Amino acid sequence: MSGILQRISMIFRAKTDKALDKLEDPRQTLDYSYQRQLELLQKVRRGVADVATSRKRIELQANQLNTQADKLTMQAQRALEVGREDLAREALTRRSGIQQQLSDLQVQHAQLQSEEEKLTRASQRLQAKVDAFRTRKETIKATYSAAEAQTRINEAFSGISEEMGDVGLAIQRAEDKTAQMQARAGAIDELLASGALEDPTGTAKDDITLELEQLASTSDVENELARMKASLGPGSAAAPQAIEGQQASPGAQQPPGQAPQPPSQAAPPPSLNAQTPQEYQAPPKQDQEAPPAQPQGDLR
Amino acid sequence: MIVRILNEGQWHLTDDAVRGLNSFDDAVEQAVASGDQEQLTKALHTLLDRIRTTGTRLPDDSLEDSDLILPDADSTLEEMRQLLSESEEGLIPG
């Protein structure tokens, strides 16, 4: 084996040797290395958390896109119900665009998930090795003479350095991938926020909805009118009565939401019903005259 | 002989098993040289599968040096090149 794989192995070994050369005191080597291992372990755990965050974000976006796709399906259905095949076609075209985005997200999601699993495994491996190293470190310190210790330290150190190099690469790779995903996720967020996904042409803001709403409100008005007419009973002559005289049939008071409120109702102040305008105005006059009279009466 | 697969762990292989790996190494080298990602992925997968099936996995807490280090199965050409051109920084922290 002298090809490309050997070269990769040599890179790792060269780095370990170089790192070892920097430190001369065995004790220092052990403690320093252990410190670095703990730091790296922290970094791997942060890496796992970062990847998980990105993964969750993609899941959220996929949910949003799914909602959009469902909405477009419903729009297409409504459009067909009112006989607008052109609108239905447009809605379905947009939905297929969203489905493309969705399948893209699914690929990204799978990639992130696999990164997450790899890092989690790496974290477990490193943890096990760090624990082993700590035990070994204490044994070496306690048991071996200085000369002998150096050999043992080198063994332990190169064993864990290799793992650290491996894990270091894994974190770097995960960070790169996460950064890429975040950039793409950001783009989708913007699309979702601007509503452009609902309208790829960007010319209008969800015109399908607008048009369907118009159609719907027209038919709603018709339906409501029909309902009101029906509730007024057989004679259409009942309608004017109901509007002018408020005491008409109870049925006439039901549809006030739609029916223009009769002006007669709006004009008189709320006190209304039995009182005539004259009776209504009278009390204030009495009040104004009364005050001077009352104190006199009281005093005498 | 101990072999590390990057991002996966270490395996113990007999000398015989190691001898059988040489041809795979050539395939990987060719793929990198010709810049063929598909071939690289294929070569790496075959190579790593072979190691996983012929080797014995080392426990996580063993502190042993590997004699051979192999790239991740999903490595891209870019990553392979980067690995090979790695200078002193980055790869081994500390």
C-alpha cells in the first residue's frame, strides 16, 4: 500500500509527531492534551446541536410548504367547482413548483440527519477515548519512571490525536454543510415570506386567491340574498314593511347584518321605542328650570 | 494491522486481508486523478465494505494508532484533494 491511502495516513502521523515535538515535559504533554480533548468534545457537542437546529428549521419549512401545497389543491378544487378550469390549472402548476422545493428539502433533510448521526457517533467515540486517555494518563503519572513514561505517553497521545484529527474533520465537514443549508433555508424563508412561492411570476400577489375570493363573495352574496328572501316568507311585500315599521314579524329582524339598517332606526337616539320626540325633549327643560326652585323650597 | 475509516472508527485487519486491498487503492487513486466523482464513490464504497466485512472493529475506548487511514465513504473529490493538500494546520488539533 503505497498509494493515495498511505499518503492520507502519513498526513495524520506527521501532524501527531509535530504536535508531540512541541511539548517536552511529559506531564505537560498529558495535561495539555487532555485539556484539548475536553475542548474538542465540547465542540463536537455544539456541532451536533447546530446540525439539529438546522434540521428542525428544514422540517418547519417543509411543513409550511406542505400547507401551501394543500391550499393550492383546495383552490384548484374550488376553481373547478365554479367552472374555472384555467384557475384550477394555474393552482396546480404552482403546486408542482412547491412540490419540487419540497423534494429538494427532503434531500437536504436526509443529508443533515446523516451528518447529525455521524457527529453523534463521533462524539461517543471521542468521549470513550477521552475517558480511556484520562485513566491512562493517571496510570502513567503514578507508575512509570520518567524515561519509560515518555514512550507510554507517546502511545496514548498518538492514539487519541488520530481520533481528534478525525473528529476535527467531521466537525469541519458538518459546519460547512450546515452553512450551505442555512443559506438555502434563508432563501426559502424569504420566498415564503414574500408570498412569491404562491405566485412564481411575481406579477401579482396570489391572484388565484383573489379571483376565487371574488367568485366566492359574489356567490356568497347571491346565497345570502336568496336566504334572506326565503326568510321573509312568501310575500315579497313584507320586505318594505319590515324595514320601515320595526315591529314587523320577528323573522324580519334576523338579517340586519346584510340589510341596510333602516334610516328610521338610526336617527332617533337609543332611548326610542314608546317615547315621542316631544316627551323625549321635555325632561331637559324641566331640569334646567328646576334647580333654582328647589333650594328655595328646601329652605322654607 | 489497524485501519481507521474516517468518521467511522477503527478496524483490525489480518495481514492477508490488507494485502487484498492494494487493487482498491489503485481504483481510488485513478478516480481522484481523473476527477470522476462517481467512480470515486464506487471505489471507496467497495474498499470500505471490504474492510468492514474482513476486519474486526476496535472498541471505542482503545487508544491505538492506525497503520492506515481511509477517507469517509461519502468523500467528495474536493474533500479528497483537500485532505491530500492539507498543510500543517487544521487536521490535528493540538
